[in-house]
Amino acid sequence: MRGQAKTPHKRISKDEGKRYEKSTADCVSSWRIDGLCASGYAYPDGNLHNFTANIHTKNGIHPVPASPMPTQPIILMITPDPIQVERWREYQTALEKSLLSHLPPKEVLCEWEILSQVDHKVYVWAVCKSGIESSSTPVVIHLETDGSILSVEVPEPGLSDYPKLFPTDVQEKFTYYRYGRAKEMSDHIDWRWTHIDEPPLIVLSATPTP
């Protein structure tokens, strides 16, 4: 093979987000991708990025330049309106009853962030957590005309309900929560258990700093 080859991308099905390092000196134990011995990073979308490789040919070892790091999407946070801020306890109770309904509400706290709102449908990512159990999922909150909560629609396990319940632009934000933001929301719930009067992050984000 002569010259530089286009850097390949390999789909990774396990250990997403973990750094993969293989010795290019031992091509038997390394990845073999189109004749390459390779190393790089796996990211949550399953592709191998920042990819480096050596081409082993009878004429020697030829390095392949690393591919550029992927551009991370900018997620725009939607600030709740004054009614949503005022009624945050109503939102929390509705999410508690929908996500961990088998537990007493006093044993559960919830965090949520608004992904989008269309008319009387509010699309949120919600995290609810007790001392021993938690749930993290996108949901649809249906509102009455006065802004009170009519119902909460939770997708069935799996992905089949997503196209039916969530617009495409909302679904595009899910990875951000699965790989980072939901953990931050869960950590804030842990903190709130020791500061029981503190509101969720969504309320703090809408409260002016003095």
C-alpha cells in the first residue's frame, strides 16, 4: 500500500467511552481493520475517533494520521416559565408518581430539564431517585390550559415509543443526558437529601443570582 490511507472508523459495541489501547508491535493481539493494527478512543456514538494506526506492509510500517476529534453538539437549555417554577413541587410529585409509583412520594426526589415545549406538551428528561432505586428517562408532560399538569406519558422500555412520543430534535438531545448530564442531576438529588428544602436544578437555573 502506498501513501496515506483514509482513517477507518470501527463500530464499537461494548465498553463505550473507554480508551482502547492496543500495541501496534503485536498485530495479532491488536485490532485488524482493513490490514491495519490500530489504537484510538471509543466514544458514546460507537465510532472510533482520534484514530491512529500503522499500516504493516512488506516495505515497512507507515503511520496513518489521527482523525480529528468530533465536534460536540451544543445543547440549548430551556428555562422554565414563571408558572413552571412556581409549581415545581407539582412537577416533582407528578414525576414521582409516574416513574417510581410503587414508592411513597416522601421517599423520592426528582430532577428534570426541559428539552422542548410545543403547545401543551412539555418534553423533559427526568431523573427520580429514592435511597435504593432510580429512574432516568425522557417523558412527556401534558398540561391543562391553566398550566397545571394533566398527565405524564412515559415511554415503554426500549426505543420503539420514541418516534411516536418525541420529535426528532428532542431525540437528538438524549445522548447528552445518557452520557453525563443525568449523572449530574442524580448527584444533585443526593445533595438535596441532606438539604431537604433545596429545589431542583431547574428552579435554581431560573432564579436570579443576587
